[in-house]
Amino acid sequence: MKTFGLTSMFILAALLPSAAFASPPVNPDDGKPFPEAAFEVFQLAPGHQEAFIRKLAQWDIVSNAGGQPTTQMFLHEDGEGWDVLLFKPYPKTPVTPAQQAAMDAKAEELHLKTGPAFWLEIRKNVATHSETKAQGPLSAAQWLARLDAWRAAHPDADKDR
């Protein structure tokens, strides 16, 4: 399985729309957890690109039924090793039982497979898949402010730097 390296992350940052990676203001660390997101990279089985994208569109309908955002999809144009990249910011609040019930009902209405059968179904269209969790978007200054505050609070813990 191919990996999603640091160079790819920098390229990705340049490709994502400004709304997804708008520069946060440079200000002192507020101590709140940094935002997090998942990036999923797919190399699709030959001839299965359309089927994969159609299935993704159905799952976006399910997510929207529960008040969750549509997954941001990026399609490969040039380079190597991947066909589709998905950007999924983690929700700021947990999914409520009512939201989950609405999503479950919509998945059933659309005749989508869930549970272990979901993975068997999705793998029909996928050759390789990798996923990584990342913090951001945030600025270098925000991350450094957090590091500097940690070092000030733990003066003996980071002597080898």
C-alpha cells in the first residue's frame, strides 16, 4: 500500500480550497485543542472510479441527513499513485443519537450496506487506501506558541533540544 508522505501533504495544502485551509490569525495560544481532520487517499480499481464516486455521493446524503458536512473530494489530475483524496474535518460536537438515527434511516432508505458488509462493498471499487489524521488548519505561529508554553511549564522535560 502506498503511503501519503510529507511532500504530498504540502502539495495537498496548496490544492485545498481557501475555506478548508484558511490561514488562522496569528495570535497567542488560546489553549483550546487544535482542529483535526482525516485525509483518505484512494487508488481505485481500474474501471471503478465512477462507481466509487457515486457511492460517495450517496454517503454524503446520509451524512447530510444527520446534519454532518459533505466530504470534500479531490480528484487526481497529475502525478502518481492516487485517484481520489477525501478531506474530512472532524465534527466539533459528537453526533447525537437523533442524528445517528437519521443517518441510519437514510442509509437504509438508500439501500446502503452498513457494518461489516460496508467494507466488503467499498473494497469492490478500491485497489489501495491509506488514511491519516492531522491537526489543522493552524499556523506555524500557533503551533510554536503551544510548544513554547509547554516548554515554559516543563523546563526540565526538554533539555536535549
